[in-house]
Amino acid sequence: MHGIYFDVNEGDERGRFDLGIPGALRDIDAVRSELTDGMHVILYDNEEVEVEAVIEFDQEYGRWMASPLWNTIKRSYE
């Protein structure tokens, strides 16, 4: 499963996270040809949090968005 950086402050009203930020774009660029709507990825935030998520390409905003599966969250400080 591919890892993609996310920022917990970049959420939207639907509970998705915007992957159009610099760290996420770096990770996406490395695997862009493999990404598909509905694909599961691992979101990570400064190596403290990891959570599985489902990605979708948002046509309105022209970028990938991720919906975390919060029951899969892992925290490095637990």
C-alpha cells in the first residue's frame, strides 16, 4: 500500500483530506500512474500518525482527496 503525506488541518466538510499539499504531491508524483478512485493508501503525518484511507479524484478541485478509515489509526506515541 502506498504512503501519502497528509495534514490533519487540511480536512473538508465531508471528512476528506486534501492531498494537493506539497508533501502529498511529492508522494503522489512517485506513484501517479498507479492511483485510481477507491484505492486504499496509508496516510501519514510527520511519522506520528498512520491511517488507512480511500482516495478519490475530486473533479471540482482537480486534486486527490482521501477519506480516512479511522478504525485503522496507529499512533507512534501510544
